[in-house]
Amino acid sequence: MLRKALFVIFLALSCLTLSYAADSVDKPDVHVGDIWRYRSLDGFTNEVKGETTFRVFEVTDSEISTRLEFKGRPNKGQMIFDRQWNTVDDGVSKYEPNRSDFKFPLNVGSTWKQQAQKTVFTSGTTYSYFTDGKVIGNEKVVVPAGSYDTLKVETDTESRSAGSDGVVTKFVTTAWYSKEVNRFVRMDIQTMANGRVRDKFVMELLEYAPAKAKN
């Protein structure tokens, strides 16, 4: 009986430890050669729209540079992030200081605010970005790559074009971040303008291939 009781106590303490560990995630440990492959879906119809692969080709003290490959399309792209996976340059626009989707360490209940300026390369048009972020809690998520214990992160962003009559667009982004893959395993983005939902976009992880596993 004593042995059984000790086992039950040990199991309970183990569960508490795992729960505590999942409540906080440090800045991602990213390396050159790491690969994430996602499928994109129409959020209204759940129709698969394509596949995108992110391949890290450079990591500095301040940035993560990725090469984008699109299944069935010859063109490639680049996206530059800060070391917290916040977009700095998406190949079409730059964000100063960044588009703040995450703020590490991620702790359940933590919140943040960020103001940034987006500049479109081709036109020079600028937009002001105002973001409110929060870590909602723990959630187990199943995606094509598998089942993951994640932290659910939500950001509400308002984009306003320059000028007193600037167009306002709102984005609600929900990301399920997994420490196991050093990135999100699912991301839902909802776009709203003039009081209506205009677009819903979903990304789900298909594969994670860390560079360390190849060596």
C-alpha cells in the first residue's frame, strides 16, 4: 500500500511539473538548415490551397532569415524575422521594428502591446500597426504533423493607412506555439474591414525537420 501511495504521489508531482513547464516557453532555439513545411487552407471552406516550406539559411544575434518554397510553383521567396519569430521583412513589405506576433518568454497570462510601421516596397505606402497580444493558455492541438502540447497565443492588430481618412483593417491571429518544434504548429488569421470578416486563412504544420537531426 505504501509503495502504491508513493507512486500516486510521484505521478501527481510529475503531472504538476509537466503542467508548469508548459506554462512558459523561452525564445526559440533556431539553427541554419531547420525546415518547417505547412499547408494552407481557406478558413471558410477548409479547402487546401497550397504548401509552403520555410528553410532557415542564416541566423544572427538579431534575425532569422528564411527561404520560402511553394509546392508546384517555381518562384521562391524570403522572409526575415527577429529572434522571436516576429516578421521584419516579408518580401513585399518591411515592418519597423517588427510585426509583433510573439513576445518571449511566452507565459500563460502574459500580455504585450506593440506599435509598428509597415512600408510597402513597390509603392512606398505606409501603414501604422497597433497590436495587442496575449498568451491564453495551454492547449493540445492535432495537425497533420502530429499531436502537440502548445501555448495558445492571440494577437489583435489594427492596420491604418496614412492620412486622416486612412483605411482601417483589423486582424485576429491565433497561433498554437510548440516548444517541441520551435515554432507554431497552427495559425489562424481572420481579416476584418468595414464591419465584416473578409478573409480566413489557416496554416497547419506538415513536417518539422531540425538541422541537428541531419548531422
